[in-house]
Amino acid sequence: MKDDKQNFVLFAVIAALILFGWPLIQGKFFPTANPPVTRIEDGKSKPIANPAADPAADGAAAVRNRAEVIAETPRLRIETPRVSGSINLKGARIDDLVLKGYDETVAKNSPPIRLLSPAGAPDAYFASFGWRAQGLTPPAADAVWTPSGATTLTPTTPVTLDATNATGQRFRIQIAVDGDYMFTVRQTVLNAGTAPVPVATYGLVNRVGISKDPSSMTIHVGPMSVDNGGAHYRPNYKDIDEAAQKFTTTGGWLGFTDKYWLTAIIPDQGQTFDGQFRAGANKAYQADYALQPKQIAPGQAITQVSRFFAGAKEVRLLDRYTDQQGVAKLDYAIDWGWFRIVEKPIFYYLDWLFRMIGNFGVAIILLTVTIRGLLFPIAQRQFKSMAAMRAVQPKMKALQAKHKDDKVRLQQETMALYKAEGVNPLAGCAPTLLQIPIMYALYKVLMLTIEMRHQPFVAWIKDLSAPDPLTPLNLFGLLAFTPPHFIAIGVVPIILGISMYFQFKLNPTPMDDTQKQVFALLPWVLMFVMAPFAVGLQVYWITSNCLTILQQKLLYARHPGLKVPVTK
């Protein structure tokens, strides 16, 4: 009895640590979806203006209304099926871009996601392409380029910008865009002078401030590069604040990744380039590259091609750019992590179900049915093991009474009993252990992939990638009160707790009183643990619990001895 009390006190302490310590652990390893994380608004400082110069040299400027800033400079429109915006002729910058297919929130009339903004506007974020000023005099960072040909950039009409310098070199930037989010930039220099000149192109993307999306050990948000054959999810912003981070590689790319959005500058994949991340004044951050210089003789020209991705991290799209268009590891912009080999097949199957059915919640339910079906034979063996364990319980009790003062002898006799009866006490854990990587893989799929963002299910569930917004603690929103995060239990987590309660009720009743108390409390502890997670993950677990209950009833019919109480 004393040991039982000690065990129960130990469990109570562990449960309290899980309940109140979980928010800290979760924030570090399992960040959850909060509705505002995709909003891009209200920056307060000016970004780096001249990519070829010291990023700190630009100084500060007051932030003004975006529409006013855009109207101050001559521009060419960008209009495609998926993006709209404009190119700033002053500096030849791509600094105005809106993603048509994605809204900031699930609210009606929500504005679309704005990814890029000009310098001087809130959350300035732009890309620029030019030439190093080393033996060459390229157009100044604030030079106004002259457009020729098309006045609107579309998938079928590229735009061309021209400029010259005082020594006879002519510069041309031709920008094309596909039907998705990839810009192709052709930079040409014609040496009309009388002496050879070195030509080295560069590209950059810079932004003011850090992402508003949460970053953790499981979901990377911030600077990212692919270089020297690997995908690197460092440095972070703090590293860049301390010192510029540099590398040299052949092939690859670099840029900034948010949870759902990506900007990446992609040099010619066959050329060696110097890449770096660096910080400037007023929380401005820059990713840039420069190719190795090449000498251009008088009367000769050179064209160097790079690309710029600015858009949503759609799985199939990134895979296509990687596999079909040769952009090294662009698909790694989604931080799948170690379970990539499990996560991507789960995503593709889930996405296929969604395309067939049209409801992501129903697709998750069908995914759960599939997984439980695959695990059914293992679950049968688990139940058989549980039945065998239950059959030897009277003998176990006898051994415990006989050797209660000799724990070493008790352990030896217990192992001998297991061997004689052909019982494996660990066999019942196999389905649970298999569920752990599946649950984690599904967590990553639901949290990382934009395909589930803002996907509704039923009734009040408008976004399966976010926590349940309804909680009875404020009478489902009728009271003007926002409960603390760790106790704001929604309706779906409550249903999850109830499903776990009934599932545990169907399990064989443990003989040990402490175990009974543990299993009685566990569903409600797990309810609090799971509450901040995406509703989609909770739908998976509820469905899994319901299928387990049906499975238990079926297997109880086959193994009726499993439910027969054991006499102490």
C-alpha cells in the first residue's frame, strides 16, 4: 500500500510537470499555429538600399504609407494568374508583390498576402539584381532604368530595362515570369568602350525585421541556403547580427523562408558564386550572391542568367522546380527534418485524398482509416499479448506475495514465468511505438504544408492548421474574456479527451490500484497537452481513438477472456 501511494504521488508530480511545463517544451520543439502568423504588416524601419555597398550605409528613414511610396517612382506592372504587383524602375527592383491565391486570415474580405514591399514602406522586402563595382561602373542604386517593349510583365511578355554609363558600357536586365512564382533574370553587359572590363553580376533579397512566424527546432523560419551539396537551416538572425555569414559554392541558392512563404535568389546552377547573409541598420537583413568576375573585351557582350523565387512553399511546385528545372534542393525549403522519408508520402497521399474529396478534414479521417488498417494485424497481436498477460496475472500476484521482500528473486521468477507461458510484456507496446513516428510525421505535414492552411472542415472549424478557436471557458466567445493559452481548451480537444476516456475504459482493467488511477487521469492530461495543436492533428487522433474502440470490441468478441475480471 505504501508503494502504491508513493507511485501515485510520483505520477501526480509527473502529470503536473507535463501539464504546466508542456507549454515551454511545446514552444521550443512543437510550435503551434496561431491565426495571425501569416500576416505581413506594419514594419518600422528602412531596409538596405544598395546591395553592392555596406548594408549599414543606408541609414534610417520614416516609414510611410505603402501606396504613397509605390506612387512616387516609375513602375512596370506585374500581372500573372498567381501574383500581381510592380517593378520599380528606380533601381530595377522587384519590390511590390501580392500573392493572389492566399489571404491573410480566414475572415471574409481579408486582403491577400503581401510578400514584397518597397523601401520606406511597412515591412520593406525586395529583390534586386546588378553588377559589382570593381573595375566596372554600373548604374547607381537609384538610377532610373528605361523600359522597352512590354509595359506589363506577364508569363507571355517579359520586360526589358536598359541603362548606360559614361564609359560606354550598356546594361540590360530582362525579366520574365512563369505562371507560378519563378522570375528569370537575364543580365547583359555590352562593352562599347576601348578597354576590357571585369563583369561580375550579383543578386540580393533583403527585408526589414524578422518573420512573424514562430521558429523552433522542428520548424525553421529565417535565413536559409543550399550550398556545397547540402541544405542549411542556419544561420539564424542572431548569428547574422553578430557577423556576416559567408560561403562559396557551385550551384545552390539562398534567401529567407517563412513558415509558408519563400524568397530565394538562384544563380546559374553551373557557376561558382560567393554567398552571404549580413545585417544592416534598423533590423535590416540581406542575402546576396556575386558570381566570379569575367573579362569582357571591347565590342563584346556577356549575358548571365539567374532566377528569383517569391511565393508560397507548395510541395508539388517546389518538387517540380527541383526535379524538372534543376534548382538544387529547392524542395528543402520545407523543413521536413529527419522524418522526411515518412512525411512526404503521407503528404502526397493526404493531398490526393483531398483532391478527390474536396474536404481536408474528411481526407484526414480517411488517412487515419488507412493507417489503422495497415496497423490492424499488429494490433491483433497486441490484443493477444494483452490476453496472455491477463491470463498470467493470478500467477504474478502469487509470485509478488511470495517474494515481496526479495525484489531480485521476484524479477527472476517473473521472467521465468513469462518464458514458460510464452508471454512477451513488450509486445503490447508495438502499435503505440509505431504510432509515435506516424503522429510526428503527420504533425509536421499539418504544420508545414501550405496546402492545409485555411482549409475548413465543418461548422466553426475554418482552419484545420490552427487550434480550435471555441472554448466553453468564455461561453464559446459570448463573454469578452480570453482564457490563458494553456487552459483555453476548445471543443475538439474536449471530444479528444472523451474519446480517450472511453478507449481506456475498454482496456483490460489493471489489477494494480495505482495503474487504475494513472489510466483514469491520463486522458484528461493528454487533452490539455493536445489542445494547442492544429485541429487537423486532433481530428486524426479522435478518429484513431474511435477506430481503436471498434477494433477493441471486435477483438474482445474473439478473445472474451480478455474482459473477464481477474480474481486477486
